[in-house]
Amino acid sequence: MCFIGMRLLIVALGFLGICRAEEWSLERLYRRPYIWGTPPQSLAWSEEGHTLAFLWNAEGGRFLDLYAYQADSRRLVRLTDLEAFEDELLASPAEKDERRRQYLEPREGIRDFRLSRNGKSIVFAYRGDLFTVPTDASSPPFRLTRTRDPETAPQFSPDGAEVAALRGGQIVTQHLGNGRLWQVTDVEESFGSITAYRWSPDGAHFAIVVRKGKIRQMPLPNYSGRFVTAEPFPRSVAGDEPPELAVLLVPARGGRPVEVDLGDWGGKVYLSEPLWSKDSRRLALRLIHPSMKRLRILVADAASGRAVKAYEEEDPRWIYVSEFGWSPDSREIFFVSERDGWAHLYRVPASGGEPFQITRGRFECRPERFSFDDGYKPQWVGEYLYYTSTEDGTAERHIYRIRPDGSGKEKLSRQEGVYNARVSEDGKHVAWQFASIEEPADLFVDGVRITRRTRPEFARYPWPRTRFVSFPSRADGKPVAARLLLPPGYEPADRSGKKWPAVFYIHGAGYATSVLKQWGSYQELRHVFNCYLANRGYLIVDVDYRGSSGYGRDWRSEVYLHLGGLDLEDLLSAIDFLRTLGNVDIGRLGVWGVSYGGFLTNMAMFLAPDAFRAGSSWASVNDWENYSAGYTHQRLNRPRDNPEAYRRSSPITYAGRLKNHLLVVHGMVDSNVLFQDAVQLTEKLIQEGKDFGHIFYPQEDHGFVRDETWIDACRRTAAWFDRYLK
């Protein structure tokens, strides 16, 4: 073949590759069922019988149904099929409004379920009613209640004969054999409300957490109905103190409750749910001081309520919220602490004493929270503690086990990627969600694949290639980890061709991670949009900036008193790195992110106004005084104690410096970062005479859930980048 013919062939193949990528419209990607499917989630083992229950949608939709896997027989069964379930009695205000019901969000499905101890039955709440279902699928779900007042938080009694739930602010139990309905508590509204409860393993008591008095209620306006409504919802803001709590031990068959002594901190603390010891004689509680700088683990006697301090820790910035649990013999407490600078496993006698460090090294032994599931905390099962670790590198999470004395450490997972595991109560079976860089998370038990979530089209989409890089921060030279999604035809080492535009993606939450050897990374829907952008010719830059998880205590907490300080410097350092490649057009950079990522997008557009030609900030905090108390007090203290930290950390302070092109995106019924933040930034930009774009979604909360919203928001953001970067 002649040279001209070869060149035409190469051009033609390149053109076909581009067309192949562009054939995948946003409508095709973001119309359910998604081609990447739905992750199996909320894994739970029965205490006996080796039954694993989990939630899943095998077709790739949003609605989650119950599944059970019998590990001994290797049998997987679907237990529920409730997406078409309707009952006029349970209709929501939105369903009753002739206008709002045109825009209903797709139902989430089941979220709240518990296995019986023997693994033969599950109780779950759906749309405020209770259902039971056998885990062998021998009969369909049985509807236990049909009531206007919702029942929530169902639990089986240890013998499986009764079901407990919260109804009307009280704990009620119902006997599954004779139907007896029993109200266990009588907490008067003037005293408080029950927020959590746990049945003791012997069935004799309930441990309940009561929130005393009233808490702040905020209105959440909705403009989509016949009339504007503003339903109140519980929400703290920066400066609020935590509500006063009490922990009560209540006899399951009636009797006088015993109050647990919470010590000299009193009840105005951030409190974990109570954890019973296996022998039912004691109760463990984790308390966080209102300053967010001190942590205690208390162990209370179940008969008297008297408590002893098993462990206490301080951090002058803010304390790591430790995972903790009981030893199988009920004599010790294990917990995770950063006391040596890294999140490691420790154990301590339940009566208190010097903690023993079990794991050591410059890595972390803590669960990682993903968009589809919370990370599973370490488990002490038999002679081993099982945990997730970054020992193999910050871009991976592997499963290990170790003896309580620190010996016998063993790596259980092998393939490169990210794991999230639950171990059966006797240690005979291990279930894990596993994702590689090529495939999204699926469920495996004892190394055998149980689910296959992707649809056939998944393999046909041109997913971008990934590269992992590291570069020094311009602030202090510390290494910053990042990953690149490469557009078709781009090679990082090739400096002979054109210069490419780049888009920075900033992960949310602050304390999270996105630079992972995992398909979908921090959040799958956002990852897909990044892949879409890459296929449109953008190099995608994804940075684990200061404050991200997995890099030790100092990295986590160095944003203290200045959000948008070192974390922003780390992001801008990626521009320095791109310059060294020699094939990126530094004059054509964009940036986008959601929540904390939206916040940092705005800070970048305002504080480094020449760095990015275009930005799209979704659901951004713009004034930290508007945000919830716990998160802000950790990082910025209270506004009255350090107003300067809030001023310098809020994008609205710097809005007048905007020079380039900013698109503001927000849901109008956002209950996390209130729509107020978008309104106040919009007003400030107008006042400053700035040109900017905005799009607000009347029926969306913090995380968008409607297909049409994702299509619209991604289309507008992609068009924004195309307009200003191409």
C-alpha cells in the first residue's frame, strides 16, 4: 500500500473511532436501564445459617429489591418485586398533586431490612409499612402492616418470633405467631423523640437513643405544584450546638427504664448508635465532644447504666470518627484511630486501659465510602480481625485479616482493584464487592462471582484509557495523586502533535477519594460524564486534593481553618504538571465538580481567575455559615469563634474576581446544600456585574436522580466547555 493510501486509511479509522464515540449520545447513556447496570449493595450476613442478603436491580434500574444468597448451597434467589406496588393510602403529597406527579422521581425501592438470626426470614420497611419474606423465596412477601403512620427501622427479636419497629415515635413489637401488638416505650413528646434503638442479643432489653427537646427545622420550598409548599425538615447550621441526647435501657416486656451515664460531657454530644456486647451485659457508645476535637468510647453496664471510659483521644484539628466494635468474648473493644498519624486498628479492655496497636505502617485500615454503599467497618470474627487497607497503594483497597496480637496478617484479595467486604459471623465465608479499572463493582462470595450487573452494550462503549500520575504540590512539595482519562488519539508522551484541551473534575465530600483503580471511581454517574467528555476530545484530570481520604491524618486535616486553601493549591499544581507534558493547551482548561467539588470549582474560578476559561459548579456550598454544624465545626470551628475562617473559605467572598465563564447548577429542593447558596451567589454575581450562566432544577435534591436532569445538566455543561474551550 502506498504512503498516501496508508495515511487515508489511518485518517478513516480515526474518523470512524470519533464517530463511534459520538454515536453514544447523553440520551443513550443516561436513560435507564444504564449500560453499566446497578451495583449490588447493603450486604448483610445472618448470624447463623450462612444467608447473605443484599439489595440489587438486576436490570440496571434504580429500584432496589431484596436478594438472598445461600452460601452453603450456592443458590441465589430474588425475594421481592415491588416496583409496581401501589396503595392509595400511602400516596405522598407529590403523588396527590396533579402537577407534581408529572415529575415524580423514580422510586428508590427497599432500603431498610434486617435478617432473622437463623437467616430464614427478612423483615423490611417499604413506603412506611412492614413486610416479611422467607429467604428461600418459598412464598411472596407478607404485608404485616397497612397504616397511615409509617413504621420504620424494623428488627427481629433474637428468637425470630417478634418484629420491632418505630411507629408514632415509639417502639412497638408484634408477635408473628399470635399477632400480639405491644408498645414498649412511652416517650412523651415534651421529653424528646427516639432516634435509634437496638434489641439486646438475649432479647431482654432495648437500648434506645432519645433526642431531648426540639431541633432546628428549616423550610424546603417546592414550586412545582398547584400551590407553593414549604415542608419543614430537620437541619442544623454552622453555630448550632448538638441536641441533648439520652441513652435509655428499656425492658422489652415493660418496666422502668435505666438511663446510661454519659459522663461529664453530658448529653450534648455527637453519639453513635449503641452496640451491645454479645453476652448482653454491656453497651458500647462512641461520643464526639461538641468541639469535634475529642472522642470517647464508653462501656455501660446494662443493669445499672453506670459507664466507664474505655478509651479517649484528642486531635487539635478535628478528631477522626472511629469505627469500633466488640470482641467475640465481650471482654475487649476494637477501634480505628489515627493516633500515630494513620488510621490503624487497636484494641483495649472494655474496662479501660492502655490500647494495643494491631496494625502499623504508612497506610490506612478504614472503610471507604462509595456513592452506592457505605464502607463496611472492620469485623472481629473468631481469632481474626478483618479489614480494608491501602497497604497496596492509595489507589487500591484490599481485604486483610490479622490476629488481635498483630500476628498472622494475611491478604485475602488478589486482583488489582477496590474491594469492600463482609465476613460471615463464623468466618467461613467472605462476601465482597469488587471493582477493577475495567469493570464496575459486582458481588463475589468466596471468590465466586454472584452478580453480573453490566449490560451487553457496556463492552461496546469506548471507555477511555486511564493513567495514574503524581506531582508535587506548589504549596509545600508534598506528592499529589491524580488520574487522567485519555481522549481518543491522545498519548501523554507524544509532544509532536496538537495541544489538547483539558477538563478538571473535582470529587465531592472533601474527605473522600476518586483516584482509584476502580471503574466508576468516587461516583459512577459523574465518572460516565467524564468519560463522555474524554470522548469529545478533552483530557480529564481527577485529583485527590488535600483533605481527601486514604493519605493519613495530616493530609486529611490540613484544610483546617481554610477550605479552598491547600486543597485549591493542590488542584492548581496539576496545571504545573500539565505544562510539563508539552501537549496540553494551558489556555483551554475547564473545571467542574459537585457539592464540595462545586465549591472548589467556584474557588478556582474566583481565586485563580486566569487558570480556567470555563467552570461548571454543581450543588456548591457558597457560604459555609449556611451549611450543617457538624461538618463545618470540624473544619472551621464555630462562626463566632473564628469568623475569619468562614469568610476566607466561602466563595461568595471572592465572587467579584470572576473573569471567565461560570455555569451555576443547583437543585431547588436540595436538603443538603440548600438552594439558598445558589441564590446568594447569583445575587452577588449580579451585584458585581458579572456575566455567568445558571440552570436550576425545580424537583431535584442534592444528588440528581432523574434521567432527564442528568441528560440536561450534562448537555449544558458539555456545551459550556465546547463553547469556551474548543
